[in-house]
Amino acid sequence: MTAVLETPVSSVRVRHRPPGIGRLTRVELRKLGDTRAGMWMLIAIALATVGTSVILLGWAPDEDQHLEGFFSFALLPSAVLLPVLGILSMTAEWSQRTALTTFTLVPARERVIVAKLIAGALIAVVSTLAMLAISAVANLLAGALGADGGWDIAGSLVAQGFVMQILLVLMGLAFGALLLNSPLAIVLYLALPMVWSILGGTISALRDAAGWLDINSTTAAMGEPGMTGDEWARVGVSAAVWVLLPLVAGILRVLRREVN
């Protein structure tokens, strides 16, 4: 007779630690270059930045070809294109139908949102540093070609450049979160501020309000060194309307939207 010893099998629960914000941010940064749209947008930003230096080198007066001039001009194309990259980042989960996978792996949706916001801000910082580097190379060429080639640049202009790029990327992320549709968010991001600028410029009753709420005009001052306190206040008010409000509403929508 054979005796069989049966040992009860105890169920073991394995706890999986949720990925940290740093890891999620790296994932979001990688996503920006993995998609075809994101990759081409990054290429377009780089080409546009180089293009601004080429334009100044080829057609600007010699006295305007200096580091401050190159950097100030380089801020313009990225101010338009970087927010579009932010929109694509925020709408990616819904436009590419990866929301179910993403929010299953990371049920706390607010962590994914925070990672997207940090990734967008980092892209803005890196892009601004790249603008400085490209502007420095262009300035070297300008000096070699007999133009001004001056290296003096106001620290306030550099700081304002960083703030402007981060602010506008957050605006793109806000529109993306609010609408969760890439084409619609891009169109409205480009159209609504432009329509408000036109109305504020043509209707006298709106002119005073436009001076505070037109984000196109308030952020334009950030391309010049030495902003005043009044100009910073106008940037803050317009950012509250065009960035903070849609961002809060968009985050609430992402947190509550059903994932099919």
C-alpha cells in the first residue's frame, strides 16, 4: 500500500509595482518619435529652425545677423509647430486606439496625463536648447561672412524663450485633452486664437479685452528681451484662458471618458 502525501497549494499574490512617473515619461517621449506624424513633426521643427537662420544669413542686413537676432527669429516656427506635437501626444491613445492597452497597464490615468505633460515640457526645453545651438552655428557663419556676428544676448530673452515654448506646448496638450481628436484639435488650436485676434483688432469694443486675452499678441512680447511686469501679467491672464481652463477641462474628460 502506497501512502500519498498531499500538500495544500497556497495561492500566492504577486504585487506589481506601478511604473514610476520617470518611466512613463520616457515611454511618452519615445512615442513622440515612434509614430510617423510625430517623427515628421520633429523633422519639420528642425528644418524650420534651420530655415530661419538661412533666411537671416541670406537676406537680413549685416547688422541684424547676431546671436540674439538668430535666436529670436528661431522661436517663431517652433511656437507654431511644437503645440501640434503636444496635441498629437495627448490624442495618440484615442486616435491610434491604444487607450484600452495604456489604461489597462496603468489604471491611474492621471499618471499617464502627468507623464505626457512632463514629456511635452521636456521636448520644449530640448527644442529651445537646439535653437540656441543652431543660432550659435549661424552666428559663426555670419561672422565669417563679414556680418555683425555679435555674441551678446539678453538672459531675459533666453528665459522668455524657454517659458514661451513650454507654455505653447502645454496649450497644445490642453486642446488635445479637451477634444481627443487630432485633426479637430489642430484646426481649433490654430483657428480660435487667430479669429480672436482678428475680432480684437477690428471691433473697438473688444480691443481692451484682446490686449489681455489674445495669446498671440501677449506671447509675441516674449520674443523681445526685457518684458515688463504688465506684459507678464497679460501673458498670465491669456494663459489662464487658453491653457489652464482647457487643460483642466480636458483632464477631467480623459479621467471620465469610457474606454471602448
